[in-house]
Amino acid sequence: MKPSGIEMSEVSVRFDTPDGAVHAVESVTEHVPDGSFVSVVGPSGCGKSTLLAVISGLQRPSSGAVAIGGKTVTGPDPSIGVVFQEDSTLPWRTVEDNVRFAMQCNGVGKGEQRSRAREAIELVGLAGFENAYPTTLSGGMRQRVALARTLAVEPEVVLMDEPFAALDQQTRIFLGAEVRRIWERTGQTVVFVTHDLSEAILLSQQVWVMSYRPGRILEVVGVDLPAQRDPAIVSSHEFNELHNRIWSVLQAESMRGFQQQEAARA
Amino acid sequence: MTLRLTERAETVARQPVSRRRWLGKGATSAVATAVLIVVLGLIFQACSALGLWSEADVPAPSTVLAEFGRLLGTGEFWGDLGRTALEVLLSIVFGCTLGLFAGVLFWKLPRVGRAFEPYLVSFYAVPLVLFYPVMIVLVGINASSVVILASVMAMIPMALNTTVGLNGIPPVYLKLARSVGAGPRRILFSIALPAAGPFVLAGLRMGVVYSLIGAIAMEFTTAQAGLGYRIRYLYETFESEQMFGYIFAVLVLSCVITLSLQGVERVLSTGGRR
């Protein structure tokens, strides 16, 4: 069988801090099937973002390994695209030049850059804003620019680290639906980190619940909802059942994390 | 200062083109600025005419202007101006280039930066002109000794500002650069320097000012030529009319340098596009 998707085996990440070692990620062995949409939820301060950084090649695991399509990740790679939580648009470049940036770094030809940039900008719904500067755009629009920049490189895997955390609720729901629509079109493998349960359920096929430190995957919940979803589904019985199930696991974990933080502070 | 720079860059971009008055906003304030200097000149002229001070101490603006006009026709003036302009220009180029390099180095090697920083910060406050006699002994009374010290004076604010700007880059820009596989050169020129741009420009601005002040002050103490030297010489020989003509020339030079710097800043901060 040809290896496919994202394969994590015994991935652990430890940081040395002045207060002792922190086990951000502990022995994570999971598989993200090729072309699937997986969300990772967990209490704040658990290793969600660290796990994502390891998959992206930005962070080396202390032990264990990640392989994408059978190839071990040793560092950043054009086949892995990342969308960050913070605003990562470059304010001195226009929308189109921002989208081109990642392609420029990967040696895509000039003419190709132009057509792919236009295509990606259109895909994220920013057509007409090619020559605008990010300072003139809203936070949600800037995240679309970042998304277009990632998509234009045509990566196999798209990693999103709480991309909508800084946005207001309406924009989040709207952009979430856009991400899902784009994923349905491109068929890329998506790992989406969030702390918003509803967002996770609404967008993905699987929700991974992560524990507070040391970060382990406590439960993998399959989202058995119709492929065509609209935000109204949040009021359905199935959605609520999933929500309650994930929340019951998460609640205990959040409480444990909260108590540990309090204890550390005392 | 840096804030103002970015704000200005934005206002330039956002100014609506369609609004039409008999003069644009920029032109109106330029006219107002010109009116101010004319009014100041008239006040001085009136005071001289009323005999508030003697023509021998402070000549009337009309006399100074006439003298300035006469100077423009003398070879000596152009010789002095050429010398000073060359010194200032070389100091700006050397000082700011070295400062930029040093700033980038201190950012790339934070340990080195932390070791040097206290010295740079305190050198800021040292009137470096004091080392001019040492420089004369080492290099001789010539343009080189002036250029060397003025370059050092320009380098310090440039290096400090560049370091501060580079250290203040949002970390996500560098994360982005790494994740898309940007090489070190691209990170420096496409991410780091543009992101630190407003600080680098502020450093450049101070570097230019320090070069000018340094060069003229050193000429003023000891030199064989240059505007600063000439002013000192005329002062000692009680030729106050000519001296004020030269002082006026220095003021004009400062304005020319500042205005051309603003032009350079505009091009740099917009990439020459807007």
C-alpha cells in the first residue's frame, strides 16, 4: 500500500524553560488520511500549535517523526502550506505581490506567478483587490490574502493555526465556510487548529481532542455530518451530540490545565 | 519620528485626487512656509532700518542676500562649497552604509549586538568633534579627517535605528519566510529591511543631519577650506557681511540636503510605485 496523508509516529516535543522541561507534545501517533479535513482542539496552552509546527517542518520534534506522502518532514517544504494566526500580510506589498511572495521563494516563473496569483485571489473572493495594500483591508480580508498566498503554491497539505482567532464571530463563520468550500474544490489535506468547538465540528471530517500538557491526542471523533453543511446545522441534534461529546472530554482537560496553571502561579 | 514617517507614507497614498481647490494641500502649506521666511526677513529688515542694531553686527537681510548673490560669482565660494558638499556626501554614504551593515550584523548576531550596544548608545551622547584634533594628528588637516569623523557620527544613529527596527519585526514575518523556504538574502531584502523600513529611514535622516553638523563644525575649528572654515576666518577678520553671506549659504545647503532626503525617503518608503 502506498503511504499517503500525514503519518505521525511517536512525536514528542519538549522545551527547556527556566522553570523546568515542558512537554508540549507527548507520543502522538496519528494518521491524517490523504485529502481529509482534520481539526485539532484542546485547552489553551496545550501543544496544538506545536504539533502543527512539527508537521510544517518549522519545529523539530524532540523524538519521533512526521511523514507526508511517505516522505519524512525535515524542514519547511513547498508541499506544505501554513496559514498563521497572526496577520502575516506584508504591508509594503500589494495583495497580488503578497500572494506572489511564496511563489517567488519557490522559483515559480513570472508569468505563472501572475496567473496563479489571480486564480488564488479569485478563489478566496478578493478579485478586484489585487492592487490594494493590506492596510486598507479588514482583518478578515488580510487572512484571505494569507490563505491565497498559501494556496497559490499548490501545496499537498494546508496547515492552519487558529487562522480566524483574531476575527469577529460573523467573519469567522463566513470564512470557515469559504475554507470548507475551497477544500472541497482543491481536495488538499487540511489540518486546522482551533479552540472553537463549533468551528471544528462544522468544518472537519475528524476532530482530534488534545490534552493539556503533556499534549496527547485523547480522542479522535469522526464527524458524521453531511458533506454539504451550512452554518444552520449547529442547531441540529447530531451536531449537539458531537458538541457535547467533545466538550465533556475537553472540559475535564481544560479544568486540569487551569488548575495546573494556578498551582504553578501560586 | 518613525511613526510620523509611516503616517506620512499613508496619507500620501490616501489623498483623494478628485478634490480640487485652486491649490492642493501640499502647495498651500509650501506657500505658507515661504510666507513665514519672508515675514521673518521683513522683520529683520525693519529692525535694521530702525537702527535696533548696527549694520556692522548684524547686516540687514537685503545686504546678506546681495552679498550671497555676489559670492555666487566668486571661485572661492564654489571651492568652499564643493569641499563641504563632498565631505558631507562622503560621510553620508560611508556612515549610513556602515551603519546599515552594523545594524544588520547586530541583528543577525544578537550577542555581538548586546556587547556593542552600551558603547553605541553612550557614543551617541559624546560630542565626537572632540576627537578631531586626534584625527588631525593621525590623518592630517584635510578632507579625510573630517570625512572619517563625520562618517562615524552618521554611522551610530544609523546602526542603532537599524538594529532597533530589525529587532522589532513581527515574529510572524520571519516564521512566514521560513515556512515558504525563503533564503537568507531574500529574508533580508524582501522581509527584514522593508519591515524595519521606517526605523532605517529615521536612522538615515539622523545620519544625514549628523554628517552635516559634524563636517561643518570640524571645518569651523580647524581646516584649510570649506564653508565652516570660511565662516570662522571671516569672523576673525571682522568681515561680517561676507560671513553672513556664507552662513546663508550653509542654511540653503541644509535645506537642499533635507529636501532631497525627503525625496529619497518617499521613493524608498513606497518602492517608487505610488
